[in-house]
Amino acid sequence: MFFDTHVHFEDRSDEHGIGPVVRRASDARVTAMLAVGGSPEGNAAAVAASGMFPRNVRAALGLDRHTAADEAVSGVRAWDGFLSALDAHRAAGRVAAIGETGLDYHYEPGTAERQKELFLRHLNLAADTGLPVIVHCREAEEDVYTLLSRFGGRVRGVVHSFTGSAEFALRVTAVGFMIGFSGIVTFRNADPLRRAAAVVPDGMLLIETDSPYLAPVPLRGRRNEPAFLPNIADTLAEVRGTTLERIADLTAKNAAGLFGFPG
């Protein structure tokens, strides 16, 4: 089986949108998924997916770096509301992780300090709850590493849709965070990323679609979905000198160990 560790359902928020995606994924042997939030709307969609498919899907809830510029979303009242929702949905068995969260200096450099404050809140929350955290990192490697290393041994998680160097990948895994590879690893101009994929330790490797974004080769231009995950696994098998089945088994085992399902 395959485990897609990063799926967004905001644009498919009802059973007519989510159901067909999950069924197509199952046909492609993608039988477990982490539905990832990061905003009030994203969190609601992730919880809805988990409620519709409790055997296959769990949710990750958070307030992502996009919300850092909006005091109405990232302020104290919103944070307290988020914590209440997290506690309630966690008690119902629907939450497996916190996030996504992290830093993005490519699109939003002007809110860097507020992004770091919000990211730190999530890392402290992960330390308090024991939940793993889903980390976004774009053009912010040093700050992400500095904050993750501050929690070395106390927080686990994954740097998702990884786009960094082999060196950064090894630094991240050294402080206990896994690396999630998305369809970007299949792109024609992604040789540096494939070199990173080749050196990540077996026990720290995950795969994801980050759907509906970043459809892999040869499906570029299409709306991405979990059923396309085997295309990513094919590329990882090639660069790591192993088989598709080995990548499927290894990454599914790693994901189940990190997120606690399927059991």
C-alpha cells in the first residue's frame, strides 16, 4: 500500500468532492492519507475528510504562514479557537498531526518575524501534545533549521514537499525530522532534489502529493490527487536504486510510525 502524507481538500470540501478522490486513490493502492489544514477552511475540510473516511484518513490542523499577516486569523482569539477545535477533534480520534506550519520567505518575506512567532507556537504545541508537526519551508532553511534544532528530541515531524539540498536534508533528519518528497522530485529540472532524495536515510523518507498542487511527471498540468502518488514513488525508486514496492512499503511504514495510523 501507499500512504500519501500531504493532501489538501479545501477545494473538495463535501462528500461529492472528497469521496471520488479517496476511491480513485484506493484503486491506485493509496489506502492511507493525511488531510492537511493550515487555515480555518483547510482545517474544516481536513476534519470533514477524516470523518467521512475514518479508516483511511486523519487530519492535521494548524494556522499556516499565510495567516501570519492577518491578525484576525493568527491573533490570540483565533489561536484559542484553534486550540479548542484541536482538542475536540483530537478527542474524537480524527487528528494525527499539527500543521501545516512553517516559513516561506519566497512569497511572503515581509511577514518573516510574525511567521517565526506563529511557527514557534506550533512547535511548542507539538512538544506539549506529543503530536508530530508538518513543516513548510521555502527559502527559509536556516531559520527553519534553527527553530527545529531548538526542539531536538522533543518534537517529531516532517519537512514536507522538500525542495532543499542534500546537505539540508541531512541536517533536518539529524534533528529528528523526516523528509517528504512530492511531485517536484519528478520534474525535469530537479536533479539537485533527486540527489537529496538519494541520501535521505531509509527511516526518514516519506512521500506525498501535496494535492491538488504539483502533479508529477507525466501528469503535469493536471489537477493533482493522491492516485498519482505511485508516479512519485517510481522516481524515488529509480534514484535510490530499489523497487517501487520497496518504496511503497518503506514510506508507508515510516508514515504509520510517525502519524500513528493505520494500525
